[in-house]
Amino acid sequence: MKKGVALILWLTGSVACWCQSERWTLAFWNVENFFDTRHDTLKQDYAFMPEGDNHWTYQKYEAKRDGIYKVVAAMKCPAVVGLAEVENDYVLRDLCRYTPLRRYGYDFVHFESPDRRGVDCALLYRQKAFRVFEAWPICVSDTSSGFFTRDILLVGGVLMRGGAEDSCFILVNHWPSKLNGAKAEKHRIAIAKKMRGVMDSLMETHPTALVMAMGDFNSDPYELPMKQLEFDKDGRNPEGLYNLMFRLPKGEGSYKFQDTWSYIDQIIANRDLCAEVFRPHFMMQEDPRYMGEKMFRTSIGMRYVGGFSDHLPIIVRVP
């Protein structure tokens, strides 16, 4: 009950105040398995059907959709929100048109990727705050070895606030997990190099634009895949990119595995901006096994618990 009251109060203040902000807010969030209840013959989505392992009913789907809306609203309706683990256009259209996000003019960019489980990256954006002028998927699968993963979503546009405008390119990422050990790390290293090349090219061809990569990299800032970007101890690399997670407190993070927090969700930009993990009380619950708190998830294994996600969002504000 206390969490419900706190969430209502938070949303009331958040939705009323976003338009008063003097800065653009951009965010990324791995929303954890935002699936509909129908089977797509091209995807391995059987667990997210009513008769599947997760007994994924329309009521659970609807609660998941509304939970995502509530978190976006609690973040004060960012100009853009990069999303990971989204199944398709249907769930995004539902989120933008059949929740209160509709009142704030949200739309989305999404392409189907070759990920066999059926999850993709997407970008939500407020149409009055961000005008899209180009978008395309960047394939990072290794088709020669039969390894298929989520594409990087690249969206170019213009951030708009009052009379101010700022050109912007956003790369939304969801790199392979650590489940396959060294093989998966090899793929993450290759993707890191490709992403760096794309960002370098964008900065060369659009020297005044904001270039930003956001995503679930499944590697913390100090692991080998991220070292491909050559960040120094202050989080800056030779091309002038900043890993904004370097300035955040160690021992905290956006993701918790057992008793360890980490920043596998990151934002990298060609400007030295301030980032933060969005950690409202209603997204957390007590962690009796490993102490402290943990994320209030949608499911734990196949047990539905009705929370939000196993990741916390990260936010960056652009002056």
C-alpha cells in the first residue's frame, strides 16, 4: 500500500513538472521481457504465451505495459527513452496509444532484429521534444557462425525546447549476455569495435551534433569489451567520447547479480554530461538473501511477482 501511494504522489508531481525543465532529459532502460501474448512464428517466444512456461496472460501483459508507462512518467517524461527487450511494434504502439503517455505525444522507432528470442531495441520519443529525421538498424550478428543478436538501433534527430535545437544521434544497444562465456565476450568485443567506428564516423561528419550510445552492454565499464573504446581513468577516450558511468559511485549500479551491483547499463557521449541511475523506492524491494535492496522484477524465473524490471533506468540531462 505504501509503495502504491508513493508511486501515485511521484507520478502526480512528475507528469506536472516535465515541461518546466530547463534541460533535455534522455534515458535508457532494459524493461525485461516486454512481450505480447501471441506467438510469432519467426521467434522463440513460447514462454510468453498463456499456455507457456510463464503463463503470460493478457492481464500480466497489461500490467507490464502500465508499469513501463508509470516509470517513464516518474522520470518526468524524458524527450527520448531507449528501450531494450521489446518484442515488437504492437507492444510499443499499445504503450504509446493506450496509456497516459498518449497525452504527452510519445511515438517510437523500432525495427525487427534477427534475435532468435524475439527481443529488440527501440526508442520512445516525445514528438514535441525530438524530431526524427533518419533511423536504421545496424546489424551486429555474426551470420557466418550462426550467431544472431539484437541490432543496434541508430536514430538521428533534433532535440527541441522552446526556440533551442540540438542535432542528436542516438545508438540504442543490447549486447549479448554472458551466458555463453568466452564466445559471447568475443561477440561483445566485435560489437564494441563496430559501435566505436560508427560513433567516430558520426562525430567526423556531424562535428556539432550530440552523439550518444546507450544500452545494456552486458559488460561493466572496466571489462574487456568496453576497453575497446580506450577510456582513460577519467572516462574519456582519444576521440573525445565520455563514458558517463565513470563518475558514478563504485559499489552501486543499475543491475544486481546476487550481492553485486554493476553498471552494465551505460551511456556514452561526445559531451561531458552528468548521468544518474533512476532508483525510486517503488522499483525496489528488500533483498533478504543478499542484504540491502534488489529490483522489483516482473518475474523471478517462472514465478510472476508483478514488478517492473530486473534493471534500473539510467538518465542523462543535456543543458
